[in-house]
Amino acid sequence: MDLSRSATCTVAAVAVVCLMLPRPCAPAGDQLAVGELLLLGKSVVSDGGAFALGFFVPDDATPARQYLGIWYNNIPGRPTVVWVANRETPLFANRTSSSSGPAPALALANDSTLVLSGADGGVLWTSGVPSVGTSSSSSSAVLRNDGNLVVRSPNGTALWQSFDHPTDTLIPGMKVRMSHRTLRGDIFVSWKSPGDPAPGSFSYGVDPGTYIQLLLWNGTRPYWRSPVWTGIAVTTNYIGAGTVIYTAVVDTTEEISTAFTVSDGASPTRYVITSSGEFQVVSWNGTASAWATLDSWPGSSGCSRYGYCGAYGYCDVMAAACRCLDGFEPANAAEWSDGRFEQGCRRKEALPPCGVLDGEGFLPMPSMKVPDKFLLEGGNRSAEECAARCAANCSCVAYAYADLQSSSAKGEVSRCLVWVGDLVDTQMIGGRMAVNGETLYLRVAVAAAASRGIRRQPRKKCKQKRTENCAAGGSKCPDAHMHFLFMVLQAQRQGKKNQLNREPKQADRV
């Protein structure tokens, strides 16, 4: 038996029964109760008037494609939509007043499932049977004034909510989450085009491989990456014109999440992924009657796109230019001068053989968005211990340490990152993002460090090649991969699974 077909038929049957029974044609106020229909041309408005739920047309196409969505109720002009239900199954509203049969409508079924039906009675979208709580014929769907559509039981338990199923927009109160156990999280997906809400090419969410950074993907390839979380619980950005954005990160034993709020009296503000791949924060300008872009990533310069400056290169964000990390030079000077940075940079001077004392050290580079593809050292290490872990491994090319300020509910107070491969997607950041910068300690030959301060970490002499691990205080040099496998397993035992594959699985997009 085809279970998926059976489930679809069951939902369709519920929808038809709902539509056939006599009941009010439109809900009152901010709620849709079992026994009520939301028809074309009607809407539910939140208590407070900030948001509306109803049907909208995204462009001037004929015949009109109708979608069920949530938009700002007090913003003039074409609806500014923050959530869409039937992204891939538009309703073609060609039904006339003389047409027979059920009208297109949204209904709340007896099992607390929201069902959107077309003119032929077929199901275009359903919220699915709630997996939490108990369904009831007394359930209701309430549009809250923060823009969240919530199906709740008579006792107020949330059975389903639109905030758990985002589209392309993040508004105050919404979370970007990832489960520590399943490594699944919220994925925001762009529209296909400005006039088509179907899922587009770009998506945004918590990196499932590390959980402490956010990624913007183009298809399955990283397109832009946020700075790595340094443990700051709340950051404050003064945008201007009375708008302050507060961003909070909460790390519990179950999940890590980030969300933002705005100051009292601020204009409507939202983050959105555009169909062209820009992750923007925009605010409503009432004087100009338009949305003003406050910031945008990757940005117009291009150098902040993922890996744009190549291995061992970095993007100087304030100068909007690619540069080489200290102690490195362009791998191909001619291409670099021509504005092509794919080959990145190379060392000016090779590192000495493994175990040679005083021939190398760690050069601090402050205000950096540290590179991608790091390994996370667990165990609440001190700054000195973090440095020693990198120094003890001849394959380690850099490290970074952060005091988490006791912001993790799991009792972690520090974070140690190490790199054993090429350093990619590094930035020197400033402006409003400067608070997210940290110091990257780069392993370089002493002669290549010029006169800048260098931190030396002597190691026990080792006759093996640099590709091997020289354990501090030990007499043997076990393979570097075994050493870092131990670190990965150690992190997994603490509930943090390191996945080095940077590409999101299709399941993560559900």
C-alpha cells in the first residue's frame, strides 16, 4: 500500500468534509476556528494590527497566481510577505461567481491540521498533523502580533507554528536553530525570483558541520559565512533613526539558536535572503515609503564571498580588497594584479622541519573572521593549552582561542579552534561587525614574521616529517590524522559531532 498516497487522500478527504459542512465563510478577528473558512479576498489580522494572513498575488501574472501568506498589515503598496504556505503549489484563482463546487479556502480541520484547498477541492498545502499535544475540535489558529501563526489547543499549547517553518524572512522573535542531537536546523530559502515565491537557489542556516557559525549556500556550495561564535550572548548594533538591533545566541544541551529583537518604537525591521543571493537587513522608512537596506552580505565588493581570496588570502572588508596573510605572498603575482585570486597565497619562507626549535612561532592577527574548516578542541582548555595543542602538531597551521564568558548551558567556558589544512575564507573585519573579530594565531617561520610580536611554542624534537604529529613530552610521533580523530571523538562524546562536509543535506532543508 502506498502510505504517502493514503495520507494525501486522508487529508484531502478531511478538507472536502470541512468545505462541505455549513460554517461561517470568514473568521473574525485574529483567529480561525474549526468550522470556519478563510476565503479569497478575506484576511485574518493580528490583535494589534501588525500582521495579516490571507491570499496575495506576488506579481501581475495572468491568470493570477494566489498564495497563502503572512504580510505586514500597515505597510502600503504590494504586500511585504514574510511567510508563504504553498510556495510550490500556487492557487490559480480563475473561479467565477457562477462556478459550482467548493471555493478555494484555508480551513482548520478537526485534527488541528491547517488545510489549503483549491477550486477543485484538491489539497494544495497542509501543515501536517501536529506531533505535539492533543488534537481537539476546539483548537484554533491564531495570528499573533509578532507575525507567528500558531495552532493551539484549548489549554493554549502550541501544536504547530509558522515560525518553525520559515521561508525567506527572519523577523523579530524568530529563531535560527540547530539541534545538537540530530544536526538538523531551520533553513531559510530565497524566493526563485522577486515575483515567484517558489524555493530559489540560496539558503541560510546554522552550519551543520560546526554549529557555531551561519552559512549562506548557493545550491549546496557555501556562498557566504558569518564570523564564528565567540561566546558573546548578546550583541547590540546601533543602526540609526531610533533603531537598535539586539542579537542573542542561546546554547543549551538540546540546541543552539540565534534570534534578534529591535528597540521599542523602531520601524519594522527584518532579515531577508533575496533571489540574487544577498542576505540583507532592511527597515521600513515611513518618510520615503520604502524599505531601506541597512546592511547586506556578502556585499557589493565581492571579496567577502566565500573563499573569494583563495587559500591563505583574506578579505580586508574595510578596504574591500584581497590581501595575503602575514608571512605569505600571492601564488601568482600576475593573476593577483589582474584581480584573479583563485590560486590564493603561498608562504614566503617554508617552515623548518618538524622538531626544529626556535625556527618558527605564532603570529597574532587581530580583528579577524577566522578561517573555515576548523577542528574544535573540547575540554575547556586555557589559552596556553590551546596554543600548546597546535604547537605539538606539526600539521597545525593556526589556532584561535575564545573565552565563552560562561554563556553555554553545557558548562563550557572556553573554545579552542585549530586548523590542519589550507586557511580559506578569512577576513579582516571592521565597522558594525568588528565585535565579532578575534585573534588568529598563524604559524610562520620567524624570518617571515618581520618585526611583529611572535609567540613561540617550543616542541620536543622529532625526526619525523612535518606531516606527522609530535606530541609534547612524548617520545613517539603518531600520525596526525589519528591525533585529530581522537579530538573529534572527544568532541562527539560531549554531544558535538564534527562533520567536515560543508554541504547541507537535502534533509536539512525540510
